[in-house]
Amino acid sequence: MAYLPSNNLDDAPYKEPTDEINRFSDKLTSVVPEKSNRAYDIKEVITEIVDNGKFFEVQKDFAQNIVIGYARMNGKSVGIVANQPKVKAGAIDCDASDKAARFIRTCDCFNIPIITFTDTPGYFPGVKEEHGGIIRHGAKLLYAYAEATVPKINIITRKAYGGAYVAMSSKHLDTDVVLAWPTAEIAVMGPEGATNIIFKDDIAQSHDPITTRKDKIQEYKNKFATPFIAAQRGYVDDVIEPDSTRPRIIAALEMLSSKRDSRPAKKHGNLPV
């Protein structure tokens, strides 16, 4: 309760910060493995960035492929939503969608800014998820982000593919500030899968298909799966060094502190339940 106001008209409880506003973290520079198929713990990233490393996780035993909870940035309450690469590679399934969507709406109810950390290869595939209604559940996540009027900041740490990229607080959902690390891979799908489709004929006609495929994968990564192409098109506001993430988020929060987002007059939206 220390992170939430007593009602939706009050400000969240403020705690005098004892952590350095402009603190840089060298650990963030090496936390993401060089190989994109290697996992890491997103909670290590979160605790390195928030005030004094204190992160109050919510529902930690449910849908562990997504992490939600409260923390403070420069003494002010924020809500954290993050993909967890350690579990299901951070892919989004029905339960993760419901878990994150409800938390986002809770933060929006009480005027708590939302900080998102994106590293997801997509929506979780399989017959079970399809029968469970992944489209309907996934739509709840999209709706929650699009509906939220509080300050929204997104940090893309690594994978941001396809529909899952859009769902995780992208610019397309009216997110205020989107920052990306140099390790970010923003594309319609992973390099391996995309190469098999785009360069299918080149690989089949090659005298050395294995080498050609490797070359084409690297070509795809260099041309498309980088944050710089997205930045050129305005989908990413800035590509930043990982160690400067904390001061950049605090600066964005200060800039957005007076945000007022007016919506068309209506009774309420229609949540995809």
C-alpha cells in the first residue's frame, strides 16, 4: 500500500530519494548475452535501475514469463511491466496477457506511471494457446496499454518481434517515450525464420546452402533487426547505452509529470473480455 494513493484523486505516496538520480550502472552493459538465444533475468535489470534496487513484485508465481510490480524512481511510485526471458523465452501467452493487462489498468486507475521492459519473441505458439483464446486474451494487453492515459515509457532491451512488439507498449499504442538498447532487435519476426522465407530461393540455388543461410541471417540482422531502422522511422525516440537507463527514465518521467491526456467523451470503452 506504500506505493498506491488512498484514492484516484490523491498523489501516490512520495518517499525522499536516497539513491543518486544520475547513477550509471556498468552491470547493465553486459547483462544481455551476446547470443540472442541465451536467457537472462529481467529482474536484475529492474533492480539495477529503480531506487535502491527495491522492486515489489506482484503475482510472482503466476505467469512467470511476464513480471509486474511496483518500485520508485527518484522517490515517486511507478509500475513495472517486463517480459521474463528466463521463462518461455519471454513469449506472451493467455495468462501473461491477463496478468499484465489487469496490472496496467490498476496503475492507470491510480495515476501511476508505467515503465515497460520489452524482450519477447512473440505470442506463445501452440494448440493449447489457440484453444485458450490467445487472440482474445492478447487483445486485453493491447487494449490496456492503448487505454492508459498515465505516462508510459518503454525500454526495448532485446527482442521485439511482430505482434508482441506492438502489444508491449509500442509507439503504435500511444506510448510517450520509447528507448532502445543497441542490443534491441525490432523486426516482424526473428532473423532465422525471416531468412527461410525471404531468401528461400537464394538458399536453395546456392552451392553451399548452409553458408549462404548464415550470410543471409547476418544480412537480415544488419539491415532490419536493429533499433536504428525503427528510430529512423520514429518508432523509437532514442537508442541509448544501457548504463544510462536510470537517468534517462527519470528525465522522461519529469518531462511527463504534467501529462494530461484527454479522450473523446464516452461512457467507457469495450474491453475484449
